[in-house]
Amino acid sequence: MPESGPRTVADPAAPRSADPRPGLLDRIPAPILVISAIASVQAGSAIARNLFDQMSTSGVLFLRLSIAAVVMLAVVRPRVRSWSRSTWFAVLLMGVCVAALNQVFYLAIAHIPLGIAVTIEFLGPLLLSVVQTRRPTDLVWAALALAGVAILGLGSGTGSGAISALGVGLALLSGLLWAMYILASARLGAALPGMDGLAVSITVAAIIILPLGGRDALVALHEPSLLMTAALVALLSSVICYSFEMTALRRLPTRVFGILMSIEPAAAAIAGLVILGQALAPSQLLALVLVTLASAGVTLTATRRASPPSAQLT
């Protein structure tokens, strides 16, 4: 929430704080930032999955977050002395969400293919959009996306093999955490201009994961190639992704942002195929198509309702 007073994050009409000196990212249309963040994070997730054979999920995550924190703190140099209690709360909340979301998601993709995990995970942002909806037509699009996820479950015995029940459960939990992350990111973006809050939040997330993955991450100190790969994951999955998303959330209602993020399953399927060789069955591909169509439908109707459109989507 802004230091000048609280506002409801879910309210699309509420004003968002703006940096008096807009940076390069502020000049890029918000939807392009979101799509770029999606491509970046899914490529990073696929590369991170390749590291699980050499290190635990917590070790990979700690390396990713700690490297990202060092980069962000060095570049941004956040000025924290003037932060209010409400600002610190928003920063800490974001850090907790980042740590929990990514740890659970990494555990999920260790058990099930990346594209399937992200499709199931999408139920979180979908639930958020339905809760925030104001038109019955949005419920139709939500039902279409749910049908896609149902088809995914029915076709789980073919293609890439039976889906692990543990992996599905972790992906569902990750979806709930994803919805919380969207709200926390919007709150932090409204509370602080620039990337100061994000840099500190990533640091908080790294500290949270330290007891779980710090010891496992030590192996990277003796393997330069492993450390370089982890640095690439940090750049793709944290620095680029979170910076782009937070900048976009300052100009997009959280509901519209959540729907745009629903193209993640298609991006994850492509990343899984290209980087991990995880081919999906026809029924699973159909599920991804339905989810993406639902995303496009709700986004188009939301854009049509925006007043003025340029204030929301450019």
C-alpha cells in the first residue's frame, strides 16, 4: 500500500504510484513486458530442472535467489531508511511469497513435466480472476479453462506417462501461492517506485531458503559450469521476470495481469519440449489450447471494458 494511505490491491481503478523519472521498462507496453517475463521465466524453469540431477531443488533455488539478490542490490542500491512500516510489510510479504511459490513449484516440476505443472498451477490466477470478475461472461471463459485442466487430468495416462499425484498436489499448491504472489507484487509495486522493494524482497526470499538449500548450494563453488548455469537461471527467472512483472503491474489491473499470465502453460510446454525434451500427448496439448483460448477471451473483454484502454494496457 502507498505510504500516503491504504488502497485495495484488487481495485483496478485505484491509482498506482509512478516514478517521477520513468525508466526504460516504463516506456515498454505492459502486455509486452508480461509476455517477455513469461518467456524468460519458463526458459529459466526448464534450465533449472536440468540442475536437479546435480543438486536439490532447494539448493538450485537458493543459488538462483542469492545471485539475483546480489545483482539487484548492486544495480538498484535501495534506500531503505525512509521506508514506513507498511512499506516494509509489503516488501517482506513479497519475499515470503517468492520463496514459497518457487520452492513448491520446483518440487512440482521435479515430479511432473513442466507444461503440465504450469497448466495445473494456472488454477491459482484463474481463481483470482474469477473472484475479481464483474461480468458473467468471464465465468464462461473461466469454465473453458477449467475444462482444459479437466481434460489434462483425464489424459494423464498417455504421452509423457502417468502424472504423479504428489506432483499434481504440489502444482495445485503452487497455483494458490501464484495468486498470492500476484497480489503481493501489485501491493509492493504500488508502495514503492522503481525496483528498490523488489531487490530487498528477493534478498528476503534468499534468506528464507538459506536453511533449506544453503549447504547443497556449496557444490557449485567447485563447479564453475554449474555456477554459471545457476547465474543464467537467476537472470531469467528472477531479475528479468520479476522486474518486468512488477513494472507491468503498475499499469495493469491484477485481474487482467492474471489472465495474461495464463499463456504460461503454452510457453512452459514449448520450453519443456525444446530444453527438456518433454513431449505432451494430444489430449494434454488440447488442454493447453483451451486454457490459452480462455486467456485470450477474458483479456479481450477486459481490454474492451477498460476506460481509457491506453491507461491500462500501454
